[in-house]
Amino acid sequence: MTAETTKLTIRLPRQDVEFAKAYAKAHNLSVTEVIDRYLRRIRAIEGRAPSMALESITGLVPRDVDAVAEHRRHLMGKHGA
């Protein structure tokens, strides 16, 4: 059964519209199909748990570490002042 549809008008920068049209044409789709597929994918991943890779590194850096300062320190050591 086909879902009920409704018309939506959106305003995007010209370059985004041109990209969407070119992408759709290159993949033999309509712009509507491109947007629909993208929204379905977002909806599908919305409730998913974080990936195993993310889970494996979560919590490795203690909360009291200033990550930005540590990164700067690392870069200074690597590249010099």
C-alpha cells in the first residue's frame, strides 16, 4: 500500500539544489526519492545504539582531562613552536 503524500516547498541555496538534481540524475532517481531515502535512513538509525567501534573507545579519556589543551600540547611537541 502506498503511503499518503503531501507537497512540501523548501528553500535551499542554489548550489545545494543543483547538487541534489545532479545526484538524482546520476543515480536515476528523482530529487523526491533522494530526500525520501535520506529521511528513511535517518529514521532507521535514530534509535540504534552506538557502533561497536565507538563503544570500544568511549570512556578511555578521563573526564578531568582538557582534550583541547592536550591536543595543542601534542601538536606543539610534534611540530614545534
